[in-house]
Amino acid sequence: MGVETPKYSVIEKDGKIELRRYERMILAQTTVQGPRDEAISAGFRVLADYIFGNNERGEEISMTAPVIQEPSAAAQNNTDETESWVVSFVAPSSYELDGLPKPSTPDVTFTEVRDMYVAALQFSGSQGEKNLQENMAQLENYVTDNGLQTNGKPFYAFYDPPWTPPFLRRNEIIIVINKPL
């Protein structure tokens, strides 16, 4: 694809599952209400508007991959009866948090992540619920079977544009874990 992706090192690999350590990254995020498939499209549009120049400097920011989608904090804590999703882009690594242009809308916020350990399962195919749930179950079983301590709910990472044939897509389900021994 020729776009920047977050930097990480693989600590351990077991088939399609990797234990990784991610370096520093800054996430541009927006929270969207609605079903998962609609929320990712709506969130992507908000973030694309920001990186294509709808910010205080009118500055275009390079596209990166993946687009990340996760349940919002309210949804994770079951305090929100409607579906709520956080959709994120990873800012190019050349930016510092205070160097990103201010968004023109309050719908875009930033979070800096440092030294994050995860269990990740990479798969191809559609982003449909059946495919996601089958792969989610496989990752959750791995985490349980290996006694890993999780730190939040799993999230999705989608690397390819929608016109990429499903069999060529890189999708991931990722869950943050405590640092492995």
C-alpha cells in the first residue's frame, strides 16, 4: 500500500497470533454512535476530513494504516445502551502530540500510546460480523489458554481500502495485555 504503519516488535509468534510490543504512537480519534459497520464508515469520514486539511493550519497529513475501531469506554463498561465506537487513525511517526494541527471540529481528539503490549491475530476476508466473531473467539481462546492478563476489550484494525478484494485484505483483532514475562 505504501502507507506508514505503527512500529512494533514481535515477542512471540504462534500461527496467526503474535505477541507484540508497540512503540510510541499518537491516535487521532472520534467517537461515533450506531452499529459497528456504519460507525466505522462515519468515523473514517470525520478523521479523513481532518487529515485532508480541515484543521487550523489547513495542513494535509499523510494517510496511515490501519483504521482502528473499538467499543467506546461507555460501551465497554455497559453504561451506554446504544452502540458507541471509537474510530482511530495512527498519526505519522514524524509528529509529536503538540505538533499536530488542531482539528476544526471538537469531534477529533488525540491520545498518545507508549510501550503497549498486545496479542494480535491477523486474518483476511470480509469485515463482516461472522468473520470477526470467529477470529475473535480464536484470539480469546489463545489468551485464556496461555494465561495472559488482558487490559481492556479487543479492538479491530483494518489495513486496506474497501475496494481491496477480501482475500487480499489484512485485518487484525488486537487485545492489550500486560507485559509478558
